[in-house]
Amino acid sequence: MSNFYLESVPPSILHKILSKVATNHIRDFGSARIAFSGFNQIGRDDYFYQSANLFGFNDWIEEVNAVRTFRLRCYQAGNPEAIYLRGMHEFFQLHLLDEGIEKIRLAAERGLELAKFVDGMLNLAFSVDDGGLFHNYPNFSREFVHRMNCMIRTVLPSGHWGYEKPQEFMSLLERIKNLIFSNDCRCSSAIEEPVLWCDRCFWQCEVWDFCNEIHLTAANWPIED
């Protein structure tokens, strides 16, 4: 009797419900599949794992094996967020820069806006020359940059300090930390009004903020056996 009303719910709505359950608590995800055959059917479909939300995924320590299995299933199904998260782990924590960037770009190609932003900003950061000039400016609007920054600061899990960053990345931080404003630019007198900044100063500030924050979102990733 308790499942009577669920039987009449469209599969697309069941999909959203089950996805939300999985994001909040992986144990409830398993229980929901046991309790209702409709949830179980959706939970066996590759499309469910391709589209699952992993950015808001609760990393329950007591359910570490279930969390690991779920994330790997999402990755194997081609979930863009899973590909991105694994790329971030490889780039920042395993120091596999080429492999990490490759996965971040793959996630961007599959439509993940955040991956497109991270790829563009890393490309910009590593384009700085010995004179402090950047060369590979991304084709992002300032509104898009603001939206992605808000996502990094409010949606992604953060605070991952305790790991050794790649030396190439740490050297990059040292090179760009004093490039915020040039004394010969009018922006130096408008520090509190970002809307008035020229493109050069805007991107120098953005790339510095980005590099200071993005490494905090590189969480552990379950390595396949």
C-alpha cells in the first residue's frame, strides 16, 4: 500500500527523487531501491549514474565502501562531474598534471561548465611569462566568471589543506602573487570597484583568487582496484 502512489509517479520524477536521496545519504539510496522496484530499476540504469550529482554528495565516513562504489560507477558511466573530480584529484593530489588536465577537459567537452572554467583558468595561469604578462586569456564573460567563482566557494566541498601540492603549481603561485595591480594602471586607484577594472587587472586578480581557492576543492578519489 505504501508504494501505491509511487507507482503513478513518472520515471523522470522518480529519477530526480532517487538522485536526491543518493546525494544526501548513500545508505538511504540502497534502502529506497530495496523498498520500491521502480527505484531499483532506475538505480540499475547507466543513465542514472551518468547524470548523478556528485558535487553535493555527502561523503559519509561510515559508508566509505558504498560511497566508493557509487563514485566509481558514475565514473565508469561517463558522468562529467565524476570525470572532473577524478581529474582534479590526479592533478593536485597525485601530481599527474597531464592526466588530470586531460580529464578536466574531457568533462568540459561533455558539457560541464565548471570544468570549462577550471581548464581555462589553469591555462591562463600557466601562460604567465617572466615579465608577469598573461597570454592565454579565456573567452569568458565576467558574469560567467562570477557565477563559477560562487560555485567554487559555495557548492564544492572545500578545506582540503593537508596534502602536498604539485611543485609546478606552488611555483606558479609565487610568480603571480605580486601581479595584482600595476602602478601605471588606473585600476590601482579603483581597487574597491572591480566593475571599473581593465581587462588585464581583472584577469590578474581573478587568476590569483582562482589559484588560491581551487586546490582546496581537490578531494580524495577512490582508486580502482
